[in-house]
Amino acid sequence: MSKAIYEWRQLPNGPRLAVATLPDSECAALSIYIPAGSRDESGLPAGVAHFVEHMVFKGTARRSARELSFEIENAGGQLNASTSEDQTVYEGRGEADLMPVLADVLCDMVWHATFPENEIALEREVIGEEITMYKESPADHIGDLISDALWSGHPLGNPISGTLESIAEIHRATLSDFRDRHHFRNDIVIAAAGPFTTDEILALVTPHLPERFHEATAPVPFDREKAAPRTVTDERETDQLQLALAWHAPGRHSESRHALRMLSMMLGESASSRLFLELREERGLCYQISSDVTFFDETGAFEISAGLDPESRDEALACIRREIDDLVSNGPRAGELDRAKRLTIAQSKLAFESTGSHAAWAGEGLLDFGHIPSPEDWRAKILAVTDADVQAAARAIFHGKEPSIAEIGENAN
């Protein structure tokens, strides 16, 4: 795939447009980024943002639910959507000549969904099954529990899909009010990728935009300094213990974010990572262990999760603590950081083989940072991380700080 040319524009009536021009691409991707998710549900039943995401596929004034999907799929395209803590993304992909249809259909869904009462009742059942499915899978449900432990009392700690009890409280007015508040914000980002110039995308999208957008309302901020570690357990009869640990971390604007990414890669994001080698390969304590770092605007989280034999719990925790303490005290080992850098950069290059990834890079960059970062500049910042940077990042989040803990299993502590 040819190198992308990134450009963005502020549209007169509110949203920003991010375009990745790929002259040789035969495919196209279009996404609409709504800068609101589950953390924007303060005072509302958990799961509203996710419920709205489902409902925009259920019909508009111009199209039924069936027509929305068939119009795209009959032409070989795909529609999808996702909700996270701080954004909701609606996206379409297909061959390049499908871009006008993608623009029409996506805009129709996002801004003109009608929320039919009968569809709300049906989708409440569907989401209920989704919640049950994840809850009955400990490897999935542990994510909700560690969020509850880490962000207790804040909407960041709520399950994104909600609970069976909370979605029962969501009705048409709840959904339409949330949509009207957040889908018409003037900080929305529309992102496109394919063999199109910015002017061409602008001409395709502009006729489908609403006439007015309004100022955004900021979500309730999270104060890391006042947070205390918690333990959340779910006792159930299982042969395996699901365990997750989490520490508060700086947000996406912190200068330490690249060092934190390297720290996570070294600890648990690859088969050569410390936790994988020590707990799985050397000791046979688990099949799966991983780490991850998540960034929000003003805060973040560093997480470690594993599936273990319950009898291995204490030994596994001791191993995890030793590796963390070693990084805090001694920093990376010889060659460790260079390997993490190579893996991270290679993964990013592989991701850019997809048109959708270029749209995501442009859209998320503009949404999160107010500009589209150059991939080359981002890689240069990864390469500039030093052993001392990683050690300082480890000290800042781990030294003298106990983690929040979530466990699922029989006799979970």
C-alpha cells in the first residue's frame, strides 16, 4: 500500500474532517468518531452509550434496519461500530467506488436514527444476552471487574454494556437524549481513507451533515491522587482462577506515555516478555498472561491479567511483583528495550496495510490530540525512549503503590 498523505480541516458547521489519501488504494474506509462513551453516563443507567450504538442500526426516517445493512452489503461493503469508555465509532468499509454510499448511509444512521419502540425492546434482549455471554466467560468478565476495582464510584468503572438491571431502566427518551447530546457535538471527527483528496471527501460528506452542532460537555474528571486500591471478587465454581491487577497511570498527553507503552511491551505483550517467559515458560503457572496500558484524556491504567491454576495464585503474584520490583530498581535488561521498540514499530507498520487502519490513525489522532500525528514522528518518539525513561515510568506507577485486584474463581480471595 502506498504511503498516506494526511490532512484535516475544521468544517464551518462544527465537525473536523480527517483524510488519509492513499492514491493506489482500491478500498475505502469512512468512520465517524463520537467523543463520548460510557464515562459520559454520569447520572444515567450504565450502558446507554452502548445501547445507542446498537440502535442506530435499527432504522432511520429513510431506511429500515434491513435496508441499512443490505444497501452496503449488496455492494460488498461492511458496517460496524464500537463503544469504549470515551468514544463511540461508526465505520464503513468497501471498495473505493462505494465511498458515496458509505457517506450517505453512515450519516443517515448517526444523525437520523429513529429508535423505534419495538426495536428497543428487541435490542434490550439482545444486549442482555451479550451481557450474559461475557459474564459467563471469566476471561472476558474479569475486564469489567478490574474496571470496577480501579475506577470505583466513577463512570469509568461501569461496564460498557451495562448490567441486566441498568439496561432495563433505559427507554426511548434516555437513548434519544443521549444521542442528541453527543452525536451533534462540534468536536466530532469524520475520518476517511482511500484514493480521495480532502476536497473530494468534503464534497461527498457535506450534503449529509446536520445543519447545526453544539458545544460539547466535558465528562466528570477522575482524580488519581484520591484513588485507593480495591479488591473485587466473583466467587464461582471454576477450574481456573482469573486474576487481574491494575494501577493508575498518567493520561494520553503525558510525556511518559511512550515509555509506558514500552514498559507494557516488556512486561507482558509478547512471547518474549518477562511475565510470559517467567510464569508460563519457566514455571508453567499459566497458559495466558498479558499486560496492557490504556490512556484517557486525564488519566490511564496499567493492567496485568492471567488465567491460573488457583493453587498457583500466590506464587504467580510473587513472580509478578519480583519482575515489577526489578524494573523499578534496575530498569530494563540489556537488549530488552531495543526488542520492545522493534516489536512495537513492526506491529504499527503491519497495521497500516489496511485502509481502515489509516482512517483510524487519522481519526483517533485528531480526536485525541487535535492533529494527525505523523507515523514517522511517532516511531521516532518510540525510538527515543531510553532505559532511564522506562525505569522512571515504572517507578511512577508501581513504587510504593498497591494495585487494585479482581479475581474470578472458586474461593477467590
